[in-house]
Amino acid sequence: MLTQDEQQRLDQLWTAYKKNNDQDARNQLLDAYIPLVKYVAGRMAMNLPSSVETGDLESFGFFGLLDALDKFDETRQIKFETYAATRIRGAILDGLRSMDWVPRSVRSKIRMLEKQVYELTNELGRSPSDSEVAAALDLTPERYYELLTEVKGVNLFSLDETIATDKEGDSLKIVDLVIDSDGLPEHKIVETESVEELTAAVESLSEREQLVLALYYHEGLTLKEIGHVLEVSESRVSQIHTKAVMTLRRKLA
């Protein structure tokens, strides 16, 4: 939380940059928001294999911050931090795509898991439990959880997929509904059928899966913090998150 003096200084820098194109003010703004890049990169790193360097994510994210700084419109009544976090996340995802960091074997495993979860969901009329998925795959619970850990991170892209667009050209992503379904009317969505399908998909998740998504994307809790709330390990939260996003992805494919 910024103090009044800190906020006043930022306001002065924004005025100097946006009204007078003061490049020194721009550089000071960049320095002020670098911690936001580190925060977003750190949160995303928790869902990626250890082979992906956090430093690389921060480098990608910095370009998102630059883009946000140049394109931010103060008249839209939105906090810069909110706007910039979206741009930073998008830049990191673009960077990961360009790296093509997901091995072919992992892509094969995620397709197998998605297919099985999808078939069980249709058969049962609800989100299947971990034990049901493991049994269908003829895997021990231990091996099933190992498999979820192996494919974590692949689903990062799923929640950022655009499912609808409003009249002004603004996009609605899966994560928007996961975060706050009550806020959807503000988007003036044209493709309402897409929203209805997504709503049904989210509601089909188990209560615990919905809670993990809400705490992670809406409340901004880390996986470790969510683990304290649910009284489970951080790795277990990661597995729940992976399965939930995988279920949404398959349902909307």
C-alpha cells in the first residue's frame, strides 16, 4: 500500500510523462513499477517447471510493462497496476510461446489427461474425483499426482484464451469469468452463448477446484497461502489447479 506522499509523487510523474513527454519521468515510473513485474513473474513461475528461469520471465514481463506505460489511458478510470499486470502477464506468455518450452512428451500426456477427464465428466455429469480419473487411467494415486505435477504450466495459456468480444473490441478471457462472473455485464458481450458455456463449465468443477481458482486469480493468494487455507500442501494445490484448468480447457475446446 502506497503512502500519500508516494502516491502524490507517482501522480506528478504521470503528469510529467503523459502531458510533457518527460522521458526522465518515464524512466522513474519504470523503476517504480519493476516490483510489479517481479511479482507477476514470480506467481507464474510457481506453475512452471524449474527449467524455466524466473529471470527470463521477468525479462519478458519488462516488455509488457513498457507497453503498458506507453498505452495506459488515465481517463478510463482503471488503476495502472491492474492494467499493467495484464500486459505483463501477456508478454510473459508470448515469450514462453516463442521459447516452445513444452516437450512433445508432455503435450501428449496433457492430451491424454484432458481426454479422460472430459469423457468422465460427460459420463458422470460432474467433475470426476482424482481417484476416478486415476482408476480410469489404470494408475495408482501416487503416479496420477506425479502426472499432474509433470504437466503443470501447460495450462497457463488456457485461462488467457479469448472466448468473446464486445462492441468496442475488448476481449473477454476465461480468467475474467473465473475471477468475477458478476462483472460480466460491463463487457457488453456479443457472443453470449460463449459466456453461458463457460459459466456452465466453471460450475461443473468441484467446490474445491472453484475455490482454488477464485483464491488464486481473484484474491491473489500464492499456492502456498492457498495450501494454508485448505490445510493441504502447496504441491497438492498445484495439482488441483492443474486439473481444474485442464477440465475447463477440454470442455471449451
